[in-house]
Amino acid sequence: METIENKVTGDTGEELALVLSARGGDINAFERLLKKYDRNVFRIAQHITQNREDAEDVVQDAFLKAYEKLDQFQGNSKFYTWLVRIAVNEALMKLRKRKSDKTVSMDDEVETEDGTLTREFADWDPNPEQRYQQSELGDILGKTIQGLPAGFRTVFVLRDVEGLSTEETAETLGLSVPAVKSRLLRARLQLRERLSKFFKKAKGGDRPK
Amino acid sequence: MKCKDFLNELNDFLDGSLDPKLKAELEDHLVWCHHCYVVCDTTKKTIQIYRENDVYELPDPIRERLQTAIMQKCKAKQKSE
């Protein structure tokens, strides 16, 4: 079975030049960085906060904070990873506020697993998503990932959707590499389990109800 | 190899970061264990589906509004310094 290719996140040499220009006062260079990554920041923020308005605020706050703190960017990590770290922190703050719960953290609900990671063994069609209209599919995927604890879905989004490495994800979230791996496995398996309901092969060829 | 051992290595197997010997053992397990084959195949599809379908797309009008607001604030900060 072949493995999954990772998304490549930008040419770091060109990017560093943009960051240095922006730091030197070239506002157009910063605008290019903004246009390059605003969609990613929005996606991450929406996944974490699960709230449209909050996600838009996170995009603004994260980029403004990045602009203000550009001189603190060390250049030993990618600009994108640094920006994502700012955005994740802003998004978690919004989530805590919205839930009026100070305890939302990356450690949420990790210990509530009953130990059974897989229960569903039905095979899927080769391209199961083609059964659904794009909007219907978006709805299924959105609702399914919403059901995961914040700590799980954040790791999944950074690692699998945005294509950060395990080490970058760990650094961004302040977790150890084994902790990221454990959350990622549980997130992947829980999503798989929940999606099986929609994507598994139906008996007799009908679409499952 | 037991199914539990397979599951423990599933991440690295899917990410292609296993050493060749362990990878071969896992591939061997997949030949005869249909449950693990299904789990592996459908987990891979889960990741691909989330990667290929943008669940939360930023619509262009909102994107433009945000970009304008951010750049205005950045320019204001630059002037005040």
C-alpha cells in the first residue's frame, strides 16, 4: 500500500527574503505573506473554534500580532510554522472564551478513550466521496471533525490537512512528539470510524441510509 | 505480528517513515488480515478526503475585507512608529 504524500509549504528561501523585507518596513512584502497564508490561517482557526466569526477575528489578530512581532521571528523555524503557532494560540483563547471554560487545552479528553480504537471493519468504495454532492460532503466532513475533542482535531488539522511535520506540530502546540503521534492516531481512527457510516460499501449496491 | 502491533505502527506506515524491515512485516500482516487491511485503507482514504476537500473555505469577498482591514491596521502601526 502506498504512503501519503505531504503537502509542501512554500519555498523557505524566498519566504525568508519576504520576512526580512517586511521587517525592514516593506509593507508590500508583508501583504504577500498575508495573501499566501490567510486561507490556511482561517481554516485552522475555524477547525479549532468551530465558529465563523471567531475564525475571522483570529485571522486579523494573528496577522497583526505577527506584523508587530516580526523582529522577534528568529528564522530557525519556517515563517509559516511561527505564524500557525500564533494563530493556534489566538484560536484556543477564543475557544476558551466562547466555552467560558478556562480548562480547554491540548490535553482535553485525551484520557476518556475506552481502549477500543476500531470497531468498524466494512470496506469503502474506491472513491466513496463521489457518492455525495460537494455541499453535502462538506457538511459530513465538517460535522464529523466537529465531534472530535479540540486537542485531537487540532493535531489532525495541522498534521494531515495543513501538512506540518510531526516535529513542527509538536513545536507549534507545545506537545512532545510521542503525544502528537498518539493524538494523531486516535484522531485518524476516530474520523475513520465515524466516516464509515457514510462511506462504507452498501449491501446490494444501494447508498447507505 | 498482532493486530494491536499493526495499529501502533499505522501512523508511521501511512506516513512512509518506517524502516524497510518493519514495513515488510506490516505488509505481510496486511496480506492475511482483512480487518487491518480495511482499517489501513479506510484511514488512508479518511486523510485524503480531508486533504482534498476544503471543509472551511474562506469566501473571496470576506477574504478581501479581512485583507484590507489587516493592511490598514499595519499601515497605521507603521506610521505611528
